[in-house]
Amino acid sequence: MKIYTRTGDAGQTSLVGGKRVSKSSVRLESYGTVDELNSHLGLLALSADAVDPESAAFIRAVQNRLFNLGAYLATENTDISIPPSGITPGEIEAIEKEIDRIEASLPPLKAFILPGGCQGACQANIARTVCRRAERRVIALSETVPVNPLAIGYLNRLSDYLFDLGRHLNNLTSTPEQEWRP
């Protein structure tokens, strides 16, 4: 099978189910941004592997959930009660537990900190900002079509996790955090 089809050359693509839509639609922006986030997480997992294999394994599990979320967003659905496959309240709680695990080793946050530090922390912060954008895009989509609230909640909690993960990776590599100086 060839990777190219030429069916998108005029600026349209197919959703799951075959409906053709503009590549500039808010739906494509939402699942395209989730896909971008997933790609950043792949790179982040490589950095995390070197200092915290447990975090790297968690990131890879999140990547699977994000793939499911992308498929959900690429499917025209009118039933808001149907959540993305694999995204449950329990999965959001799993993110919270992972946040709690890594926060237990972090010094208290006393000031705003600049994104940066070690390579893994930088990648976590890039992923965090892309995650926030994905969340905004999914919210924009939810203003036009039904979207299960778990999709938004998952991205919101994931961005919190990515912030703390950056701090955690800096801590593990003894890289000092840089405070914001207004």
C-alpha cells in the first residue's frame, strides 16, 4: 500500500467514517495538535529513560491514550456520553497519582519558574505548551460539536503532569530551576 493517495491535494481529508472535511477545520486542528503532542512525548520519553525509566514508561502509556483520543476526535460523533477509548476517570486519576509520586521528591514551588533546565525538562515544557494548545483546540471543537468532557479533563491534567515532570527531571539531574525575575 502506498502512503500517498493524492486525495488531500485539494485541501480536504476524510474523517473516520469517510466524511470529507477541510484540512483547516477545528476538528482537524484538535486531533492534529494531539498528534503533535504525541510526537513530542516520544522524544520526551527518550530523555526520561536516561534518568527515570518509570516516568518514561508512564509517558509511553499516555502516548497510547493520546492515539485513542486522536481517533476519537477524528470520528464524527453526536453522543457526548461516549468517551474516547481508554480515557476514563481512572486514567485521569492515574495521572494525578503520577503527579503525586513525582511531587513527593520535589522542593516546594516558591516562585514562578522559567521553562528550561536539562534537556528532558525542556522537552517536558514544550510538550506541556503543546498539550495546553491541544486542550484549547478540543474546547473550541466542543463549542461546535459534542465532545465528551473526559477528553478535555485528560488534557488538562496531562499538562499539569508535564509541568511537574520537567521539575522532576531537573531535580534528578541536579539542574537548578531558574526563577522568573519580573
